[in-house]
Amino acid sequence: MNILVASFSFPPNQDGVAEAAAAGVLSFLAQGWKVDVATARSSPPRSSLNGKGARVFEFGISGTPYFRDPFRGEVHEYQAFLLKGNWDVIVFHGYSWPLL
């Protein structure tokens, strides 16, 4: 099975969303499934785009779903990434730009 985990936060970030996304990724990998992660760039930058055994794809997107602070940055690149993917399941973590 091919799975995409789309999360605005992922390790090395240390917050609840990052930890929940990482726990899910580890569970999927333990089942022998192929896992990709779409997430924001981290600060400091990740040392590798191999996150716990999954391929990590980073996108520079900021903003909110509100008209006063709309999403900006690599929005079209992220949308194209979603459209070209061949995943059986997409798991969205969060309430922000991954739901674009």
C-alpha cells in the first residue's frame, strides 16, 4: 500500500502534530507499506529528506484560509504534487494548508 501523510509539521519539529504524524508514519512502515510525507520546511533545516524511513517532500507555504492572510508560497507546487501522486490513502494532519 502507498500512503501519503500530509502534515504542516513533522520531525525534527517537536510539537504535537509532528509527533502524531511521525507515530503514524512509523506504524505504516512497520506494516511494510511505502510512505511519503508532504510537510513544511523545518527550522533548522532537515539534515535528510528521509524521515524515519519515509520520503519527505517539503513545501514553503504560509498563510491561513482567511482572506486577510491567504495561503502563499509553493501552493501550486503542492497541489501539482497531490495530483500526480499515486497513493492509495492520504492522511491529513492538521487544519491548515495540507488540506488545500
